[in-house]
Amino acid sequence: MMFDGWGMGWMWLVWPLVTVGVVLLVVLLVRGLGSSSGGGQGQAPPPTSGRPPNRAREILDERYARGELSDEEYEERRRRLSDDGGR
């Protein structure tokens, strides 16, 4: 046979490529299944309105929910945030 020895010579290139291909396929499958599972880790929930999220209002609501603010303090600060346009 004319090609004796050539078949094994190419294996040093083929097997690493096959291994890299299998690893990439597994990584892509895991990422695809992970993102479609609905876990939502690392992703912010979509805003409920057309306005951007207002972090100051969120902090105010959290402090009120923890009982750090009285009803009067909460209403006053909420009114101020609304008057400032949430800035």
C-alpha cells in the first residue's frame, strides 16, 4: 500500500480537534439548557412600566417594609422623590 503510515500521522491533529469539538458542544448544551430553565440567575426582571427602574424608590420601599420609617416619613420622602422626577 502506498499510504501506510499516513493514517496514524494525522491522528495527532484529528483527536485534539474532536476533543475540543465535544467539549464545546457540551458547554453550549449546558448554557442553552440553563438559560431556558427559567432560573433567571444574574438577570434583572423586566421593568413593569416604560420608565426605567427607580433605585431610590426601591430603597425607600425596602426601608419602609423593614419598619425603619414611619408612615409619615415614608409618605414625605416618596412625595419628594416624585417631585424630583425620581432623580
